[in-house]
Amino acid sequence: NPTRLRVTSLIFHMEQTGLRAVPIVALLTFLIGMVVAYMGSEELAKFGAQVFAVNLLEVTIMREMGVLITAIVVAGRSSSSFTAQIGAMMANEEVAAMRSMGLDPMDLLVVPRVLALMLTLPMLVFLADLAALLGGAVAIWYSMDLGFGAFLTQFHNVAQLKNFMVGMVKTPVFALIIGVVGCFQGFRATASAASVGFLTTVAVVEAIFIVILTDAMFAIFFTTIGV
């Protein structure tokens, strides 16, 4: 029922999970883009195919690394945060108090967090792709002496929309996994502080593992259908 959605809570969690994650996501993907482009150009140079470094960067970042690195970073930030917040509320019996007042913890605690992730993760992935491509352009300029204008021309010639779309299709699924795992582990907490800390660690490990496993399944699926 959309009328039961807590808009204020949704906006708050969009800021926490999305806006505040921009600096770390942009920095990490920028560095990943530099590493991929530099190592790729160095290896391809051995075969006289250094010009294909831009192709390698486009496929690697747009299709896989951009979305995967972003999802892992968000899992580390948000899944742990969700578990710690809800776990602390379980330990303090705040969730039990909500239920006694006739309030649904799913509406108050779970839906805003999961929906906020599903809305913000695609935007984070888009920014991550841009940052990684910028990092790759810097590395290619350094290793191949290929200017930014020439890089953009080459990238425009080799870029395929399907690679970008494959990466973006995964983002709502990854967001759902991260949000559900974090909230689920939070509701498992008991009155002890040790359980909250333990479940926070479990949430991060489970979220990252399931995201990587799901990404592998996506890769097999898209390869099978020829995308």
C-alpha cells in the first residue's frame, strides 16, 4: 500500500545510503579504472594491440567492475548499518514496543531502507562508471600518451549500449539483496551487544557473498542468451 510509505524516512535513508557513499565509491572506482587500464595497456602492448586498451576498459567497467565494486562498497556500508541500527532497536526492545502500539516494523524499518537502496544504487553505479572511465583515461594518457580527446573518440567508437544496460539491470537486484540481508540480520539480534556486533559482521559477509554469486549467475545468463 503506497500510502503507508514513510517518505521522510525514505529520503533520510537515500541520503545515508546514496549521497554519503558518493566520495568513497567515486574514489575507489577511479583507482580501479586506473589499474584496469594501465595493466591492460601494458599487457596488450606485448602483442602490439595496445590500442584495444579502451575496448578492454569499456567492457570491464561498464559491464562488470563498476556495478560490482559499487555493490560491495555499499554492502560494507549499508548492510552493516542496517543490521546495527535494527539490532540495537531489538536489543532495547524498541521493535517490541512498536508492535505493541500496532505499528508494523516492516513499514517503519525495512521498506524505507530497502527502497532507498534500490533507488540510489543505480545512480551510484552510473557515477562509478564515470569515475572509473576517468581513471582509465588518466592511466591510458600516462602509459600510451593518448590524449583525452582521442580517448573520448576511441571510446565513442567502441562503446556499446548493451554493456551499460547489462550493468544497470543488475543494480536493483543487488540493492534488494543488500537491504534484505542487512535488515534480516538486524531482526535476529538479541539483548546482548555481542550479538549485534556478530550479526553485523555476518550481514556484511553474507551480502557480499550473495552479490558476487548473483553477479556470476547474471554473467552466465547474459552469455548464454548472447548479450
